[in-house]
Amino acid sequence: MMVSNVLGIVIGVVVIILGLILLATWWHSFAVIFMGIFPILLILIGAGALIYFISEMKSKVEIEKEEKTTPEQK
């Protein structure tokens, strides 16, 4: 049990170091790809937020309608 935890930590550190080395080596390629992906991500995140908040507003309106139509029980 303990060996698998230590092995997972070692593998995680090695992968992070390898990722940092490759990011430094291929920075220009990463920047070009990121510039292409970034607008698409903004569009998708914005659309997701818009859909989420519109559905929240609709559900709040539905809850208010239900509260007005049902008689209050005391």
C-alpha cells in the first residue's frame, strides 16, 4: 500500500518535470496552438455560462409561479 503511494508520487513528479521541459522546448508551438484554441474556448465557456444562467432564471421564475399558485399551509 505504501509503496504504491510513493510510486505514484515519484511518477507524478517525473511527469511534471518532463512536461515543464517539453513546454520550454516547444514553447513557440504551444503558443501558436493556444492562440488558435483560445477563441474557441472563450466561445464555448461563454455559451455554457449563458445557457446555465438562462436556465437558472427560468427555474427561479417557475419556483415563484409555483409559490404563488399553491396556497400557503400554516
